[in-house]
Amino acid sequence: MLAAALATDFHQTSASTSHDYLEESFGLIDTSRERWTNLRKDLTRLNDESDDDTLFKVLFLGRHGQGWHNVAEQRYGSPEWNSYWSKVNTDGNMTWGPDAQLTPLGENQARRVHRAWKRETLANAPAPPVLYSSPLSRAASTCEITYEGLGARRPVFMEELRETIGVHTCDKRHSKTWMSAHYPRFVFAEPFEEKDVLWSADERETDDQQDARSRKALDYIFSHDSPTYIAITAHGGTIASLLRVVQHPRVQTQTGSVTPVIVKARRAGRGQKRPIDNVGARQRVFDRQY
């Protein structure tokens, strides 16, 4: 698949921003009562008018709520966190590794996103029927809280959606058995190893390596799922990587935030070595100017 974001209906495509859009229809530019109906019509039209090798989807990229590793980095500062504290599991007062959990604030942030979805679905927002999650517990818990009761299928753990891998203990995942016991509604995108064979205490993933993972994730999602609306719950680094892959403007995501992205994808030609690649400049495709 070849994929690129479209600079169209959401504020988050216009500039780098840390603005909180949960109270503003997730950043939808159209503020009319028919805002979500209009978006649905646009996406239906785009897919109906496309050839068999082209697809348009809306990805709702959710960042997990605050985790204990976020608290630790705020307490010690990024330089000290990166040089020492990120490499251990605890400071004796709080524990963030392996696999940092949500704080009470993080759980409340996820509940706030859930309330936003409940509110927007009353205005005909398309609650995503397909949910993907990073296998790290802070993302899984956020996904679980956010989409509870919204009618989605069982969430899918995808290894490719993990935070940047290596060195930081908060990014080392639990075993598959542990995850199955703690998140029984979730299923796994196979292959999925029992133990975390990807994490290393000595080497941290580069942007290029993480982007290769993100391309693989997008290729899987576009190849396996027919619904137009997909939710991904992951991490700041993961979302930044996904946005790079689809040539979306950089967005400074906050914990407990949602960044919607309209993505156009088409099948790669024969001989294409990478499953996902960029397809040139972003473009405005909607006739309606919101």
C-alpha cells in the first residue's frame, strides 16, 4: 500500500499544535449540526468515486492517558530521565517499569475521551467499529476505557504500534500470557511472541526503524479492515511516526488526546519493496470549504 494524509477537514492538519480538541468535535472544522453527517458523505463519495486500488479511511489516533513514566519524567526533567531514570524501574516511590501503568489522572483522561465520543455520537459521529492498540498496558487500558459500550469489535493488540523500542523500561511489554489475563477482550494480530523479544536495554530504535514498523501497521490495517473508520490507541512516539509515514504535519499530542487523520491509500505496484510509502504532497480533496 501507498498512503498519504489529506489536509482537509480537521484543524490538526493546518499546523503543529498542542490545542485540546476534545471539546471541539475532535478538531472537526465544520461546526454545523450536520458536521459528522457531512464528513460521512464526503468519505462515502470519495470511496465510491475511487478505483478498486484506492481507499480512503479516517484514523482516530489516540494517545494513552498519563502513565507513571510521564510523572517521573516531569519530576526529574527530561535530561535526567533520559540519562538515568528511564533505564530503571522505580525510584522507590513510584514504579514505571516494565510496562508503565496509567495513573489515576491517566484513567480520568481516558474517561474524558470516552465522554467526548458519547457526546459526538449523538451528533452522528462515526464511532470506530475497529480498534487497534499498542500492547503496552497504558495504551490497552486507555483503549478499554475510551471505547467501552460504543459497539466496536474486540480490540486488537498490534506489536507494530508500540512506543519507540529499547532502553526505557516503561516501553518493555509484559508477556502475551499476562496480557491475555489482564485484557481478556483483546485479541492479537499474529504473529505475536510470548516474550518481548524486541526490547533491548542497550539499544533504542531510530526514527527510520520505527517508521518501518508504522508502515507495516498501516499496510496491515488497510489490507485487513474494510470499515472506513479505524481507532488506534498508542503513544506519542508511535503517533509521530504514523504522521511522518503519511506526510501529515507534526502534531504535539498530549496524554489523553485524539488526532483524526484522513488517509488516502492505494495498492503498491509490483516490485514495491516497502508496504507503505509516501505519495507526494498533501492535497485538499473536498469541494466543501469548512
